Amino acid sequence: MFKTFIVGILLGVAVAAAALHYFPAVNQSREQSLIIVHPNRGNSETFHVNIPMDRVMTGAPSQKEPLPVGLEWPVDPRFADTRAELFKIRNGKDAVVGVASRIAANDVSSGEIVEWVLHLPARGSAYVIMQAEPLEDGYRTGNLAAGTREFSPLVGRVSEQWVADTSGAEDAPVGRIELTTAFVARKVEEE
Amino acid sequence: MKYLISLVVGMVVGAAAFLALLYYNPMTSQNKLSPLSVSDNKVITYNYSAVATDALVFTNDGKSTVAPYPSKVQQLWEPTVRLTDTMATVLRDSRNQPVAIGIKFSSRSESTRILNGEAIIDSAWHIYAPGQGSLFVEQRENYWGYLREIVVPAYRSSGDSWRGNWNGIITSGPGALGTARVIGGSGEFADLETDGVESLSAKAYSVKHGPVAVDGTLAVELPAPISDPTPDP
């Protein structure tokens, strides 16, 4: 019986080690990446933010109705020209796939800036620096400045556009911020 | 029957002994010395409180120990983001002056390996410092030491809390020396590519509320400008 107990101990150690090795401690939920391949024009992927339902935070000075309720934006004058927003971002199937921050600011050192960080937990993060001035047709374009994990080896462009809702449906959003990414591998770009 | 009971009891004892070995393994202790401490370059530090109620906004799936703040903030309950925390906070300099707005995304990582003492969080900071510029910080954080020396003792404590002094580096990559990757976006930081290290200093933790007195510091190395070599006379 003592021998059986010893075998049990060894078996317990082996089972615990195997379980920790083979069963993932974390399993991120994934949505299908909806990437469109264009003939001779690389590929693109479109994300969007439904306004107002996907807005998590709007941080800006002197707001009458801060979002979320109870937000206390710092009163320090150095943040007077800073607007920081947090959103949930959705893919082409309208499923939430990540969160994003957008910072728009203006100061002597940086001038006017508009930046995004798109954070997709199962894929990585993308840091996008936009042109401060929007184009005539309402677009604002920018470049992928850095990426992590899946976005790490990529370079490319991102466009931001406000699309007002025209469906007239009762539960429809007011509109959406559409972010279209056009990324290629850095190696391909260099060739 | 007694052999079966003996085998089962043996397995339970074996599994418990293995887990205890993992927990007390001294080889997986947290790094307490920052790789930037030996740098000759200037290092800027951003300090923040890691307590949710001290942030501008903190949100998660709403079911975790740490409750979202403010209470009416939208929660990240969708399956793809429910393992993610998002925090917006004011970052302060070494004189405790507010100098930047920092937004941090932290997602539990699939590269977590309990066997190796790695409880990994993939995180990204989006920082804007008026008058200085903007930064993006990518890092892999290892919370094993934090869990082992603060969270587990808090659960084992009869008061459901932990008090003490704990300092630890949580950044464990992706840099070769266990540093974070820092990318500059605008202003003085434009085109900057350098290293960073984030550390935590904990004094109190509650099982019910999570961190009660925990401060974070993000240190960013600023490489010295490359000067032209002095020509030979």
C-alpha cells in the first residue's frame, strides 16, 4: 500500500505538471480578421466605433456632461488643449474586437497632434499618428508608427472618417468613426 | 479499495507538493534592479497611483476584484475584451507635478506559463505630455512576484488583506534586458526609439478591493544626442 502511495505521489506530480504545460492559463476570445485583398492595391481592414454607444471616456476640460459620469478631468492649465478619448472598436461584422485611445492635443512642442492606439487583445496594438489637418473630403490619414505582436512587422497607412448614420432606425447610432487600415509587411515595402 | 484510496491520496499529495514547489521556487523571484539604473543616459520617470479610484477612468469586465471607476463607466464585458483592463490616469513627475495623461491597456497574455513563474500581461501605454510630446510604450509584464508575495498572502491572511513594503520591476520584455519598447510620436520625443521599465511599489492590498496603496513608476531612457566628433587639430 505504501508503494501505491508513492506511485500516486509521482503520478500527481506528473499530472499537475502536464496540466500546467498543456492547458493554457489564458485563452483570449477571437473574432475572424476581416481583411479585404484589393487587386494590385495591397489589403485593407476596416474597424469602426459606433457613437455614442462605444464611447468609454471623453476627457477634455470644461465639459458640461463628462463621460463617464463622475469623471474629474484635471484642472491643470497644461491639459487645457488636450482631449483624450477611449472607445470600444468593432470589426466589419459589428463585433467588438478591442479598445482604442484617441488623443488630440495642441502645444508649442508638438504642434497639433491626433493619435490613435488600437489595442486588440488577441492580436496586438497599433500606434497610429494622424495628420492633424483633415483632407477636404473629411478624411484624416496617418501612418502606423509602431505595432506590437501581429502588427509588429507591418507598415502602412490608416484613414479616419466620420460617417453619419442615415438609416433612421430607432436604435441606430448617431454615426460612426471609421478606421481603415492598409498594412503590408515591412519587408515587402522595402522591396 | 484501500489501494485505490492510497493512490488517490498519493496523487493529491503529489500535486500539492508540486504546486508548493512552484510557489516557493526561488528561481522565479522578481527582478528588483532596473536595467536602466546602470544607464548613463537621462531617465525620465512618470509616477501614478495604481489604485483604480485614483485614476481618471478604470474599466474592466466588471466582475474582477477591482471595480470599474467611476462606477458608471462602460464595462468591457464583450468576450474579446473581457480579459483586458483599461486605465486613464494623470502621470506625475518626480516632484509630484502632473505632467502627462497616460492611457494603459493591459490584457492577460496567452504566453502565461505558470510552470516558468510567468503570469504575463501584454500592455501598451499611450502617453501625452504637454510641452514634451507623445509616447507609445509596449511591454510584457510579469506579475508572478506580485501574485506570490502580495495577492496570495492577502488571501491566506485572516484579515483578507496584505500590508508591507514590496517593490518590484514588472516589465519583463520585449527588450533583451527585460525592458519595454518605447516609441516617440511627437514633440521632443518624435522619432525616439528607446527602452523603458515599469515598477510597482505596494504597501497595502485587499482581497475585497484589490490594490489599496500601490504606486507605479514608468521610467523611460532618453538617449543622449549624437554629437559630431571633434575634428583633430
